[in-house]
Amino acid sequence: MTLSKPLCILLLCIFGWHSTKAQQQEIFVDHIETFLNAIGPNRHIRLAPGVYELMDGRDIRSPYFTWGSEDSDNDLIIHDVEGLTITGAGKAQILMEDTYSWVCKFRRTNRLRLENLTFGHLTENECYGGVLSFHDLEDVQVSHCILFGSGLEGLELDSVKGFTFRESTIKECTYDLMYLNESEDLIFEDAFFLDTRYGDPITLEDVHDVRFTRCTFQGNETGYGNYHFWYIGDNVAHILLQDCAFLNNRVDYFSSDETLIKLENVTFRDNKFEEP
């Protein structure tokens, strides 16, 4: 029997339209081994409070992550995990002991969520690896997270479309706060960018449609040299700073091209650079 089109529509309204997105499997973990083994697509991993030292799980293998890259032998590279959510239940810290490695790199993934987590390096000395790197992703949300102790960038975006960084902090980086490249539709809301030490804190290359709202940039330094808080490369457009504050930053210049950054109700106080 062939159903008429109106009847098909009625049945869909009654019984619901089947979604092509798979339901997330919820997994509770309390140890680095169970955390790494839980990584995969369409999963919601909930981390119990505690410290998760990545090098303690260095021997674990998975089809959804690899160890090592051109930067370091111990970078954790998580890939092809569409629909993955990682949430900290309480104070959950994901830490990297190798000071030359990134804490986590994410590759080829859509609909990624990181919530209520701390990422950083397990050292009191200078380190040489970054914290979080995202390459070739769409629809990423980072909320209520802390990224600290990078030797390179606290946050790196490369070929990312649709990224939200909300109520989160990047702090205590040896060099840059962020490097944003070939990316678009980036939103930073109610975020803090604190206490980086050297170089240009934020670099933009080939990015557009980037908005910072109610963000605080405080206590950042650049060392010796003619550095800019915002280093603007080629093909950059539609950068908006809205209701933000720049406080006590020891940086030589505000931007390498102030015409490309739109300011709306931005507060400047006790900075080394001249107010734009």
C-alpha cells in the first residue's frame, strides 16, 4: 500500500522525525586510563574531580587518538570524534607533564564541547608546548574552562568554522595567548586573557567575523622588542571588541593595523601602549 504525501507528513508529526544525529553515550570516568578509553564520537564523558596526567596513559592506543606530531613525540591528537562532549564534574584537571608537548590537539571533528575543565602543563618552570589546538573543525564550544601554562599559544585555531569561547580563561602563557588562522565565525564572551609574558599576545591571519564581548585583557607583557597586542596579518576582516577592558598591559603597541579592529565601549587603563 502506498501512503499519500499528506498521510506521511501526519505520521511524521505524530511519531517524530528520525534524527540523523546519533544519541550521545554518557560515560563517567575517574582515572586517566578510563578517560582515554572513553574517547570517541557521540559520547559525553564526565570526569570526576581530580588530576588526569596524560603521560600516565601514554601506552594506551585508540582509533580516535594518536600520540606524537611534528611538534613533539607526546602530543595527544584527538580526531574524528564528531559529537564528543567532555565535562568536568567539579575540579577536573587534564595536565601534560612533557613541557615540549601540547596538552590536547583536536583534528577533523564537528560538534565538539569542552566544559568545566582545566588544561595545562604540570610544571612550575617555563614550558615550550601549547595548551589547546583545533584544526579542521566546525561547531566547537569551550565553556567554563581554564587554559594555563603554555610555552607557545594557549589557544590555536586553524581552519575552524564556528567557535565559541565562553566564561573561560587563558593565562600564564610563556609566549602568546592565541594564534587564529584561516578561521571564521569566532565568538569570545565573558572571557579573561591574563599574564602572558613575551611576543605578540594575539595573532590573526586570514580570519573574519570575530567578536569579543565583555572580555578582560589584563597583566600581559611582551618583553623587549616592538610588539603589538594584536598582530594583524593578511586577509583579516570584521573584528569587533565590544564592552571589553584592557588593564595594566605592558605591551608596546595596541595593534599592527588599528583600522581593522572595531571598538565599542572598550575600557583602557594603565597600559603601556597608547589608547587607540
